[in-house]
Amino acid sequence: MLEVRDGTIQSGSIRARDGESISYNLHNSCKTPNRRLVLIHSLAMDGSFWNNNIPALVESANILTIDCRGHGNSSKSPTKYSIEYFANDLEDVLNHLQWEDAVIVGASMGGSVSLAFAIAHPKRIKGLGLIDTTAWYGADAPQKWAERASKAVNEGLSALIDFQKTRWFSESFINNHPKEVARLVDIFIANDAQCFQQTCTMLGAFDVRDSLKDINFPTAIIVGEEDYATPVEMAQQMHTNIKNSTLKIIPKARHLTPIECSEEINVSLTALIAKAYQ
């Protein structure tokens, strides 16, 4: 395992149970040593996805971010992916850090991983945050995700940028925050196309609707009002089926609300942490 410490930030990597390397960053907060928060990024991003959230949230909890397999500094083996692999990777990192439980929060793909982990390991969950997330992408999801993946493989990830930007952010955010949008674009196009394809296939097959009724811990569901990727209706369906859940719809926001609406997200997650550890 590689481990680098820089003040209160600890960076490292572990070998997952199948040999893949999973990178992580641990942001320690001595003020709240017994409160733990995991943040899981969206598709084709990495742990730096949460850069606008960590400074505010680290006041409430120690924070763990990971690079999901096929992303960031983690292994990029173009093998078949499953949501169970991603959830197992998180469990392996938690075991390495000796975190018995935590508040688990994910955005988009990260929300799918969070749902899968919560269903498989309910005793390790103090609270759950599902941001711009769905339990199922729909009957046509396999085909739509396959088409997107095929374009990435055949034409390169840069061919998807115009499509992605309009789904990620409102026109106002794109115009007013060009540097932040460019940062996300750079992360996106740096991905391995074969790993992107495998992840898209995984998301196309994702369906945990039947297990939502088994989730019963504080759950914050948050979605942008103009989210075209995981529309408000999908968030409402999760809210209806998950006990002890709340639903927040952020006006005029699109799919990547942790970046476009970081202050609103930080307020909601701070409240979730407080409720989970009360």
C-alpha cells in the first residue's frame, strides 16, 4: 500500500479483494474524530469531484473520498464491471482504515454505489446521501448506455463533451464558471474509453428498486430541478420507497449539483451528518 500524509490529508491505495488497486484520500478532522463521511464521485470523475464540498463538510466529519475502479488513480483494467465490485471496493477501503461505519454519500454513479453498499452492508451505514441518483435508469437504459459507450470507444471521450456539459450544468453555470467546467472536462477526457464502456454497461443494468424498502436509516435524497440524467421523478420514486428519507429539489440546477450548487449540498449533508450521529 502507498500512503502519503500531508497535514490532515492522508492519501493511499489498497489492493481490493480481486487484486485491483483502489486509491483514496482521507481528510481528518480532529474536532469530530468519531464522525465519518464517505463521498463517492459520479461517472468518469474522481475524488476531486468533491473539492468544493470538503472544506465545509470536514468541520462535521472525517471525510473519505475514493477513486472508483476504472477512474482516477485506481486500476484501469478493462474487465467486466458490476455494481457489487464497486461496493466491495468501498468495503475493502473501510476495512483497511478500520472504519466500522460511516455516512455514505454518492452522486450519480456514486449514488448507485452507495445504494448497493447500503443494501449489502446496512450495519455499516449511519446515514445515506443520494444526490442526482436513481435506483433504475429505465427499460431502455441498456441500449442508451451502450450507445454512449460505443461513441466513446469509437470516437473518443471528447466526442461526448458537448452532450455531457449540457447535462452536467445549467447554461448560467457554464457561462459563469468556465474554469470549473474546464476542470471537469479535463478529468472526463482523461478516462480510459474501455473502462468507461464497462462502467456504462454496469449502469445500464443497474436496478435495485425491489430493495429500497429494506433501507431504514437517515437518507437525504437531493436532485436538481432540471436534471435530465436522473430526473426529479426518479428521486421522488426513491423517496416514496425509502423509509426515513427526505427529498430536496434544487431549483434550476442540473445533474452535478455538488459542483453547481455546492453551498446547498453542503448544508444538506451537514444536516444529514448531524442527524445520523445524534
